[in-house]
Amino acid sequence: MTRGFTPRALGEVAIRCRDYAAMVDFYENMIGLTVLENGRRGDAPQRITFFRLGESFGGHTAVLALFEDAKATARTGACSSLHHIALSLPWDEQVIAKEWLEAHDLPARFQDFDWVGWRGLFTRDPDGNTVELVAAAP
């Protein structure tokens, strides 16, 4: 039997948050993502915020979902199995993004990935997770 399917794009990344309010503020106001929905879902005890990342595949919108960790047991940052999240932006906006992050006392460092023709701008979110703003070299 052959597999018969091939994933085409990323649909969603979901992160359990130790400091939910700070994380929502960071991704909305520091990174600039657009909120699709914010609040509780049904009878769920935790809050969830969905951010629009852009069009994915077949009409699906790619999202970043932040889940409030009601038990405050989420392992984040260097202790998490999440290595980092990478968000794409144009090359010419990376320097502006670096200046913005530094003006808000957030870490910001560039790393070149010559083997693939990318440059990453790395920072950290309030829970300590690494966030990369990546761009293809012109």
C-alpha cells in the first residue's frame, strides 16, 4: 500500500503559555500578528488566542495558537521540546524589526544560513521561547 498523501504546508503551531497575557501581548504588539479569535472555547477552562500567519494550502489559514496553561506546568524556553518558531518577512524589513525589538529591550541577533540563502533574526518571547524572523536573501 502506498501512502497516498503529501502534506503541503504548515497549518498551525500551538504553544502552551506560562504567562498567557504577556505572550498574547508580545505576539500581537511586538511581533505584529493579527488576532483571529481570543477567549475561551466552549467550556474550556483555559483561554486561547489564534493569530493569523497567512494563507496556507487549499484555503486554510495558517495560525499560531496560544493556549493558557491552566496548571502552570508548561515547559517553555530551553526546557521545552519546541526549539523555535520561525515567521517569514521580507529581507528589507529585518533591520527595522531588529531596531524595533532592541528599542523595546528585547534581544535581537542575526544569523546567516548561507546553505539555503536565508538570514534569521532571533529574539525570545516572554516564556523564553526562541522566535526567528526569517527572510530569503535578495
